[in-house]
Amino acid sequence: MIFETRYYKSKDKLLTEKSIDKNNRELFEKFFDWEEEKLKRQNGLPKLDESSYKTLCGYINMLRNVNLWFNNKAWNELTEKDIKHVYND
């Protein structure tokens, strides 16, 4: 129950945070919808379990970090130069 509560609270905060580009928030929402279904399907679960929520919490942190690396630029507008800059930095 700990990770379930943490996941939904963190997910809601991430998806409503105005400092994050709107396009990125929409992309993140689609990602989490897809990932939740994938985890249930892969593990044969009718409902996500605590280890699945722990995995999803990790994804929230990763998305926040990557978004910061790209200075909150819309991911669909990233250029090869932007990606190389982050990669080589």
C-alpha cells in the first residue's frame, strides 16, 4: 500500500505540474496508462501489486530527471543536437 499511495500522489503531481511542458505531461500520461496495462498483462494481474507500483514510482523519478536534462523542452521538438548535448554533457 505504501508504493500504491506514493505512485498515485506522485503521478498526479507530475501530470498537473504547470512547470512541465503541456506536451510532455500528455506524453507522460499516455506512458503511464500504457505501462500500467503492460505490467498487469505481463504479470497476469487483475490489479497492480506493490512491486509494480514501486517500478512505476521509479519511472516518475526518471521522467522528472530526463525532463530537467532537456530543460523542459517539448520532447516531440527535440533535435539530434539537443539529445547529443545531454548525452555528451
